[in-house]
Amino acid sequence: GVDVLSIQELDDALKPAVAVGQRLRIALVRTGKEEHQGVGYLPDGTMVVVNNGQAHVGQQVEAQVQSLLQTGAGVIVFADLKPTTQT
């Protein structure tokens, strides 16, 4: 009569769900592999690669998720930089 909790299931349940089309506000902390990319991380450590983000490294940007890539180490999120709207 002892309940058992899977640490892997708990970890999966606590990861924020990211979906294609979703907008994210993320701090870019370094450049990516490609010249135009900036890279940031979600609170759970998921890497987010932002196209056209290189010039914004060190800043918070708004980006829209374009695709997700499942790897052996987890998910990599690919997003496009959203232009800032000035009023």
C-alpha cells in the first residue's frame, strides 16, 4: 500500500509546455552556431535558439516558436525574433 512516484514523470510534468506559434519573452545570453542566432534558456534549462537574435544578446526579446527538435538531451526550441512595436 505504498505510493511510488517516478522522478522522471515528475520532471516531465513540471517542464513548461512550449508549442509552435507560442510567444516567449526570453533573455538572450550568447550567440548561436549560425551568425544571426541568439540563444537563451527557459527556466527548466531548455535551449531556445532565436533567429536574428545575435544583435540582441544581453537583452530580453520577444520571440515566436517556429519548431521544436527532440534530442537525446531534451528539446531545443527554434524561434523567430518578433519586432518590437513602438507606439
